[in-house]
Amino acid sequence: MLPPTVEEVVTDILEDHTSGANRIARKGLKGLSLLLDASTGTVDRDVMRAAVRRISDAQKTNAALYNVCHLFAQLADEGQEPKAILKQLASELETARDRVARNFLKIAPDRGTVVTLTFSDNVLACLRLAHERGNLERVYVLESRPMNEGRFLVVALTEAGIRATLAPDPMGASLVGSSDYILVGADSVLRDASVVNKVGTYGLALAAADRGKPVYVACETLKFDARFDAASWPGSPEMPAREVWENPPEKIDVANRYFEVTPGRLVTRVATERGSFEPQTVRTMMAKAKSQM
């Protein structure tokens, strides 16, 4: 049985439907840190593995959460000092955003209007830097129902002095026509370079392909997930119907899933803290990673 403080973190992650994947991963590290704090000496290996499993399973679509938890367990098994591992992983998550933004700026148009959706720390960092360099005219943010995370991004962009406009989700495809590129984050990048992100991403990418507009993805390499491709990805869990319609009439069925897969063929480049990569390069990187699993 895990310490109550760790179980509280698991519950927090389970119930957090608005934070970006990076923030969720940092919560996972917090849970592992609390596990170490609760131990009187060396953490029992079975207890540690149970904690890693419980924390990473709290949001199965979040590759960053899975990767930091399992990397922690792997390095601890190899004899590295657990608290030092957590400090290093936390540092990587915290500093990656600025490096992602700098690499994105190397591939972004010199100036333009952008369409995005939901809330992503990486997208926010990229747009802030583009604005500081004078490379940004306007950002359209889709509200991203049912949790409306897009509202949080619009507030953050406006506070940064960026001209940002909130739009309902169905407007996304038409906004692509009057914009220069699409920029989205990712919960996971799968081994075939397909991207797991908030529902609505696929539609934006299709509209961009139809109009010849580039689609950029901004995320840390800790979100690369060599376990799955689009066909084997387990899918987004069904979420409460009440989030879509609080009191639907009797016998009315409601579908509510947060995430979907966008094929890699619709992605122009993926900007990470290690550089920016075309989908084919991502597939090559993932094949090497999978062979080492």
C-alpha cells in the first residue's frame, strides 16, 4: 500500500483534465518524491514499482508521465541516487520549454497569424518568444470543449501582450484559411510520428493540408512514445457525459473523449528541446528507441 500522500497525488492526476502534459509529469515526480520522503531508508523495490505503475497509469495517454516515472525506476534500479534522479528529471521538464521555443523559432515563418487549440506550456513558450522577436501578428485559439482549456491560453497570451482571439471549435477549419500556420502541443508523439493531442487537432491538420499550410508540433522528447503507433495506441478513455451535456434527456447517448491521433503525414515538423525534426526523422529515432526497449 502506498503512503496517503502519494495516493493523493494519484487522485490529483486522475482528476486533472486541464493541465498540460508537462505539468502532469511534474506532478508524477512530486508523487515519487513524496514516496522517498515517506520512507525511513531505501525504498522497497516492489513499493517503488507499485508507485511508478499507479502514478503513470493515472493518465495513460500522457507519454511524459509514463517516461519520467519509468526512467526514474530504471535509473534507480541501476544504482543511481533516487533524489538526484528526480532533481535531474524535474530540471529537464522545467528547462525544456525554452529550448523547444528557441528551436521552433528557427523553423517558424518570419511573421504570421497562428491557429492553435487547448492549453500547452510549450505552445505558450513558442508564441511568447515569437512575439518578443516581432514574428507574430495574431493567435486564434479554439476553446477546446468540453473543458475549455483554450480560455486559459487566451488569458496567458493576452497577459503577455499578444493579440489573441478565442474562437468556438467549429470555426477552426475556416480560420486556417486566413492564417499562416498551425501550432499545437502534444501529449504523445508515437513511433510512426503520429501525434496524440486534444480532439480537434486532426481537423485542423486536415484543413491545413487542404490549404497548403504548415502544421508544427511543439513538445519535449520525453513525450516520444516508442511503445505505440496509431494502430496500437489504446485510445482515449471515455469521459463523463455530463461535461458535454449536464442533464441530457432520457436515452440520449453522449460521447466525450479528450484525445485523438493525428497522422504524421499531416505534420510538417516537430520542434523539441533537441532540435526540430520531420516526421520521417522522428520515425527513425523511435525505431532505435523501440529496439532498445
